[in-house]
Amino acid sequence: MDTLNLKLPDYYVNRELSQLEFNMRVLQQARDETVPLLERLKFLCISSTNLDEFFEIRVSGLKQRLAISSAPIGPESMSPAEVLRILADRTNQLVSEQYRVLNDELIPQLAGAGIRFIRRDEWSDEQRRWLENYFHTEVVSVLSPTTLDPTRPIPRILNKSLNFIVSLHGQDAFGRQRHRAIVHAPRSLPRVIQLPANLPGTGGADFVFLSSIIHTFADKLFAGLTIDGCFQFRVTRNSDFYLDHEEVDDLIRALEGELFESRYGAAVRLETAHNCPDELAEYLLEHFKLGREDLYQVDGPVNLERLLAVYDLIDAPQLKYPPFTPGIPKVLIKTSHIFDTIAQGDILLHHPYQSFTPVMDFLYRAAVDPDVLAIKQTLYRTSPDSPLVDSLVQAAKAGKEVMVVIELRARFDEAANIELANRLQEAGAHVVYGVAGYKTHCKMVLVVRREGGRLRRYIHLGTGNYHPKTTRVYSDYGLLTANEQLGEDVHEVFMQITSLTKTSNLNLLYQSPFTLRDKLIELIRREASHAAAGRKARIVAKVNALVEPSVIRALYKASMEGVSIDLVVRGICCLRPGIPEISENIRVRSIVGRFLEHPRCYYFRNDGAEEVFCSSADWMDRNLYRRIEIMFPILDGKLKQRLIRDLKINLEDNTQAWEMRADGTYRRCQPQAGDAAVSAQTVLLRELSESS
């Protein structure tokens, strides 16, 4: 083992290519006949949203690196140019498959279910008259058609906005020849319009794309000119930004400026209608400083994500997942005093199968309880109308000490978090914007309560965000506990975030960027030592992503010693399983289903003295080195066994699981002859929802 070089590039998968593989798995859900039809449409939309973010962040980052240097940037030693070349080919395949699924599978099947997307050449006379009236009354007033010439270049195009390039000819009002124009569709306009059911030949669920309406009546925008063609297009821009924390005096003002500028960042992708002439496509590419490899010509709306509106407009329960009622642990159903209940024993919640209500109730009770003196919480993402924020505001107004660590740089939630910070400060809460250079990603609530002449700490620790809406669709764990050592540790971490001083040695928590990564390596090495001594050794870990090279190498070494390792990695996985003599004992699977798999939890057999941890951290460089994260143990024996069983169910899934091959591709699992079909999410939903 000591002579093997585990840093060889062949032992690693490129992270961007692995991320694209995950999005292909999401897209395959749109093809799955066992998934309700409107849910399949939603999966198609999710794959489009994922791809947008992929271009905005990952592709833009590669292009920036290429401009600086062509040197390899990851352990797989692929240069930015090489990665971009492969990505161009694979993303084109992915986009082609997206629109094939839309046009050849979903649209016909939706039509069969009475939900129609009516093309321009299929409009009846009555529908055309209604749509023309809609164009004049609802659309024209908010459009600003702009003809182009050397003194009137293409106006600034907003990131991911719907636009049209128009080919035309004739003289304008000033007697000058015109050849091109741009029409921008404001985001206030719906991208799909539902036709009235009382129109002849129209059903109750007939829709027309906004792009079809503008395309059809574009000639009404250019009186006196002749329209030769009108073609939709969309530009995706670099939406990542960099702040020099040494130079920034006011983080909020700096972020507000960057948020505005990011709407007009460097272009990284151009999407056009599939029939857009080459001459117009080349004109746009030249304007946006893009190459031909950055062009994606699509047969359908340039933003599939907007089709998600149809899901909400259609009341068809038979075409959606059946509703469910999240369960509540029986111990909480029977109590009227949540603090007494937590004091009697730890409570483990598994969302969305179990309700997020106990967490909201925990904060509400803390806000109104006269014995509660202080509340501290981290907020990375939450909803604008979150009841948790209402409770924090209520507590602050009641005179309690309320301290909230808000991560202003939570990607794509920056503006919402700035507004949230202002609201809390106006209520009298103490707001801290985390630590410069380190995103605060840990999920913690600390409540300090006076009981019998002494102070007692109650805490909530989680693997996911304090976002009531996403807890209905994201799978995550949360722990409510009054454990004194954990309470002391959480207090120390909050003190460090606010004072920026070193923590004393923590009792049970492990924290990034200080001790978490080293503890993970220690735990993995311990299993390797057990295996080397001839003892049974086992690791099961569930994360969203596995990227960090030193963790991967530790897993390889453990595998070589004989440790049995199962990894449930939803998205990016840079480790290659099944390499002879290296990772033969490692299996990697990804579960893609109704709920977004989001927990981070780790199991170590430890020669029978089993240990289970939950964490806010994935096994990525950013989580282990550039974020404030925590890993916490599950100490209660029954809760530990319950979480171990949850992991076991994940490994038994043979319907929604995908197994990773050594080349980085995935194969969907299927029940073998005689085996029962197992869906981990279905099992957990049946066991934990309704009542617990």
C-alpha cells in the first residue's frame, strides 16, 4: 500500500462532469413512467434550473480559469480547456435529450391527459382573436422594441431573460433602412398563458407559450416595416462574484452592488430557437463574445423552468404525487411543554417524513416563554415569510437577547438575506454577518432558559436549512436536545463566530475549518486499523457531494485494508469505486426521487461500539476548509439504531437508486428476479408520516 501513488489522476472523476451526470439522472425522472405525469414535467424543469446554475457558476468559473491559466485545477489533472471541450459535447447531448423528452414524450402524454400546449399553426380563429386581444391589452404596453444600427447597439440583456431578435426590412419613420431589432419580454409577463375554457375548441387546460404570441404578432410592433423572422433567445451570464474581504468596509453595500452587476456578468451561454438563421446566431455570438461551442439551439421555449407554472395551475391530483401528512413524534404529540419533553430525552426528526412544526414550535415557545433569556440561531437560507423569523422578531421585541448569524453570501439568496437582516435589526436583534472569508453554513439554534435558579441550554442541530417550505421536499435530519456538553459546545461556536476568538476544546462537536476534516480522517483510519487487525470494519456515509482529495485517499486506503464502505452520494462524486486493488470494497450509489436527498450522516462500526454522526458538511473542499460547519454525534441508543436502519434502507433501494461505475457513469438499479421492489423514500414515508 505504501508504494501506491493514490494521487494519480486516473483515480479521480472531474467534478463538473460528475455534476452533469447527476443532472442526467434528474432528467431520467422525467422519463420514468412510474412517476406521475405532472411530476415528470417538474423533473424536466428542475433539470433546466440545475443546468442554468451549472453554467452560471461552474462553466463561468472554468472560463475564468482558462483566461488566467491552462494548468489543471483538480486531482484528475484535466485542464479548463479540456473540461470545457468535453462539457460542450455532453451538455449539448443533455439539452437535446431535454427537448426530445418534452416534445416526444411529455407534450403528447399531457395532451392525452387533457393538458395541451397549442402551437401557432393549430390555433383556431377564435383562439387567434383572443390571443391577439391578449397581446394588445396585456403584452404590448410592457414591451420596448428596439431597432438596431451602429448608433443603437443591442441593449443590455438581463441574465436568463426572454428576448427576441427580429429580422426585418423597410424604412423607418425617419427614412432610414432597418434590418434588425430586439424585443425584450419583461419578467412580469407569464411565459405560459392559459386559454379560457369557453373558447370554441378549447379545453379547461389549454396553454400557449408567450414566445408564440410575441412571434405571431411581432409585426404589430414595427409599423411600416416588414418582418422576415422573429426568433427567441436567452443569454446565461456569470452569476458568481468575488468580494475582497480585506477591502470591503460595508458588506451589505458591496453585496448589493455585486448583485446588480451579476445580472449583467460575462455571457457564458447563448440559447436560440432551433430555426434561428446562422447569420443572426453569429451576430448574437459576436455581440456577447461567445464561440460557436457556447450556442444551444432548442426546439421549444428557451427556458424550460417556466413550464413549472403549469404544475401549479392544474388541479389534477391523479397526475401528481399523493399528498401526505408529515408525522410528529408521539412524545411531542402528548406534551404541551416542549422544553420539559426535550429535557427528558433527545428527539430526532427526519424531514419531510416528519414535520418541521416541532422546530418552529421550539422557537415560538422560546419567544413567548418568560423564562427564556436568550436565543441564538444561524440562518443560511429561509423563506421570506418564515414563522421562525417571526418568532425571532417577537422575541427581540419582547426584550430577549436575540443573536442571529445570517450568511449574506448564500448563493442566489443574497438579496433575501439582506432584507431579512434589516428586518431583524429593526426589531432589536443582534445580527452578525458571519466570518469574512468563511461562509457560515452550520445549522444551529441555542435557547438559554432559567430553570430553578440555574441556566439551562436547549439546542437544535440540523443537516438542512431553516426553511419551512423546503423541509417539505428536502430530506434532512434535525436533533432537539438538552445535552449539557452539546449545549456548551454550541455556545462556544456561537461565541467564536461573534468574537472571532479561539474556542476551547469542544466536548462532542467537530467544526470546520478546524477539527472536522481531521476527525473524519481519524474515523476512517480507525476503521482501516480494525480491518488490518482482522476485525470487521464498516463505513456508511450519506452526503450530497464527495470531492475532497484527502478524504477520498483515506477511503481508498481503508478499502485496501478490507473495510467495507458504502457511500450514498446524491450528486457530485469524484471517487471512483471498483478500481482493482484500490476501491474494490467501495460502493457508491445515488438516490433520485420525490424528495431531494440532502442529509449528511456518517456511520462507523468501530469494532461493535458503533458511532453515528450528522453534519451540515458535505465532503468537499469548501465545506471542510472554507466554511463554518459542525458535525455532531447521535448519542441516544435508540435514535442511533434508527438512523443506522435509515442508512440500511437506502442501501436496499432498488428502484430509485443509481450505482456508480468506475468510469464515473451510473446504472439504474432494478429488482432482481424474485426480489421485492424497494424505494427508500416510499418506505420512510409509510413508516414516519401520518403519525410517529
